[in-house]
Amino acid sequence: MVNLERLGRIPDNGSFFYFRGCFINNVYPGIEFATRFVLEKLGVNFVVSDDQTCCGTPEFSSLNADTVLTSVVGRNTSIISEKTPFVLTDCNGCYSSFYMAEALMEDAKIKAQTERILKKIGRKFEEVEVIHIADFFYKNMGGILEKTTMTLGGMKLAVHYGCHYSHVDGEKGLDSIENPSFIEEMIEKLGGKSVEYTEKILCCGFGGIQQTVHKKISYATTQKKLDSLSEAEAEAVVVICPYCLNVLDKYQGNLLDVEMLDKPILVIHLSQLLALIMGAEPEKLGFQMHRIPVENIISRLTPKESRTKK
Amino acid sequence: MTSNTGEVSSSEGWNWSFFDKVEGLDSKKMENCFSCGICVGDCPAAKNSSYNFRKIICDVALGEEEKVLSSKEIWYCYTCFQCIPKCPWSIGIPYVIYRLRKLAMEEGYGWDLIEILSGVGRNLIEIGLSISPRDYARMDPKKAEMELAKSRLEMGLSERYEVSEKAIEELKIILGETGFREMLDNLEERVKESKESSENY
């Protein structure tokens, strides 16, 4: 069941700040192209700013006091609120930075230190409403359906929501923590067949520093995830985070190389999927950066007219 | 003490001196925590390694400072936050792990494990972004940077994703104030030292 209170906090119109992530821009720019494409098709008024920096990367908390995250996030909220209080992000990492910083600011000591630090640059931690792009697209499903030129052609798609989307804001999130299903609902409406699988909630395997320092345990998680997707006969898995995309795509390539997985499962960001069926040129969606070729998805899409002719 | 099966015995006396050093923990909640274990059930780290938060926190409350800080277990947490909504006692487990890692580093442990963060940390200070076009390159980094710029232009995006000078200046100030820059210098020094000593072998 979708949390209507949360859905209601997403405004129908007005101006939004598109928070650009460094992983998307410097590794998967096709996701940024896709997000912009869908927002423009929907006629959404959004701004960006070069004064925005990296979100603060949650993992830096390992390096130092919690004030690194709260100060970097705080500075960004100050830049954002100069334009609008509503922020859109297409990365679970950026999304979680905002919510983690908010949680850390409940500690009086951290709050006081952060305020002192931000004062040095004449800024304040401002209140902003951080909206994940998946939530925003769900809210705008009507507009999306109107603008699509193709359907998903009955393709079997599974969804991986990702830890730093599902677990950071707990009960305040848009959907159930244990079994979210709003993206599956979107897939069905767009002419796809949504597929359930046992390890839906399991982490992609990235695990913060684990994918670098403990590759063996990180791989074991990714393989478990992919095995479960494979068992459910998913043709593709839709993600909402570039890090999950990277891990599921890159590791999968390695597993296929050593025949530890039979069939490739395409990995695609929700923004890329929506842009595709809304008429974006596939060449612009950055699929050349993916290790598992996405061509199969493209060949399965069906023009919308053919459905009405039947 | 904890046994190998993960059973926790409460017959031993607690010693809260180390516990108090790990800020943000409430001793009143702890008896509940020790007898719970909900966080371990679906924990991806617990499934694939010897990580078990309940055992770690018990050792903390037993005052086993050296044992916990020198352990490899505190570095297995995925910081996936799955335990945050699950924990009935609102312990904020990943934040406790972050603090334990920080205390461990103060004692000289774990520096080799966070070497990866020195590159992204330096990126943050220098370009205001943690990931640069060269970091995830599947080819020669210089070539990757050129390929990325080409793709970005074809997509109608700017050739490079750049943060303003003003933003980088402000970021430098706040990262200095948080102690991040000093920490990073330390980290780089240690990485250099360990590389030199391995070269001497």
C-alpha cells in the first residue's frame, strides 16, 4: 500500500531542484539524459545549479566525525533552498545522504557543531523536501502514460529498489519496507509483466566499502541476488540507483564469463526505461556504458498503436 | 562473554566504560538489545561473514575494548541500513558501527581497509565531486575521460560535469573545519608508508 501522506507531499506543479549526482554524471550520464528527457516530456519545471557539490557520500562517515556528512548536506540544502524547497534525485546514494544527515542532526552535539561550521561560510542547514525520482514518476503516472509511444510488450521485469532507498527513511517512505510494489504497478500499467523474486530486499552487493575490501562477501551477495532473479525468469531488472546498476551489471558480466550464471539479466535504471518508451533515442541513453547489452529490451518494445489495433 | 554459537550470557558483569566512549548509545535499552537479535536475521553481512551486531554490542558492554576495536568484524557491515527500520530499540546500528570504526582508527586499526576512500576523499576536496570520470574507467583513464566527454556532448549535456569555483572554496573551508582534510592527509601518509615498507621487502 502506497503511503498517501508521502505522496501528498510531492507537489503537482511548481519548481523542482534536480540534484545531480557525480556517479551518474561521470559514469552513467545516460541516466541524467533520461531523467531530464522524462521531466521535459512531462513539462516539469526544474532547475540545476553548479554551486551544488557531491551529496556528501555516506561512506565518508567512516573517515571522520558525522559532521562531514551533515556539513556537506547542510551546504547543499542552503544552495537548493535559494531556488525551491523541492529536490529531485535519481540516485539512492544522494537520497540517503539527505535522510542520514537529517537523522544525525537530531543529535544536539552534532547539530551545534554543524551549525558552527556552516556559519563560517555564511550558510545554514535548511529544510528541504527530498523526493526520489521513482516516487515522483509514480505520482506523475498519468502524464507518463499519456506521453509514452511504446509499451513494454509483455516483457518480464523485476525491480530492485535498493537499500539506501528502502531503509533510510523507514516508515516515512512511499511504500512498504518489506515488500514495496509501486514500481511493479507502474510496469504493469506500461504493458510489462512484473516478476516477484525471493531476494527482492537483498542488497545488490555494493555494501559500502565491501565491494572493494571484501570482494568475496560482496560477490556472494550479488550472486544470490542474480540467482534469485534468474530463478524467477526475469528478463531485466529495473533499478533506481546508479551504484546498484553498476554492481548488478558489472559483477554479472564477471559471473557470466565464468559460467556461474546461465543467462544475462539486463539492468536498467527506471529513468532510462521510461525515456525509452517515451521516444528517446536509445543511443542517447548511454547503454554503451553497460556491460550487459540492453538491445534485447529495445527490440521487445511494441508501438502503442498495435495494441489498439488488436 | 559470547560463545561461538552467538549465544549471549548475561551472567558476566557489564563494564560500561568502553560503552560510554561509543557515543550515542543508551545503556537502558541494552538489556533488550542483547536478548533480541532481529537485526541479525536479514543482515547481508551476517549471511556472508562472521559479522553479528549483537555479539559486537555485547562485547562493547563487557568492556572488551581491545577485542572489539582490533576485530575484523566491525569492518564487515554493509551500511545498507536494513537494520534501521527493523531494530525495535532504535539503536541506529550503522551509526554505532561508524563510531566503532572511528575509535578503531584512533588506535591504528583499519586504515588499510579505507584506503579506497582516500581517492574519493581527495576528489571531493579538489573537484567537489567524489567520483571523477577516471575512477570507474574500463580503459585507459585518459581515454575514458575523452570518451565520456564525447558521449555527454552527444546527449546534449555539458562536456564535463563541473562544480563552481565558489562551491569548491566553500567546501574546502567546511571540510577543513570538520577535520576531514587532516584525516585525509593522515590516511594518505599511512597509505604511502605501507606502500614503501612493502617495497622494501
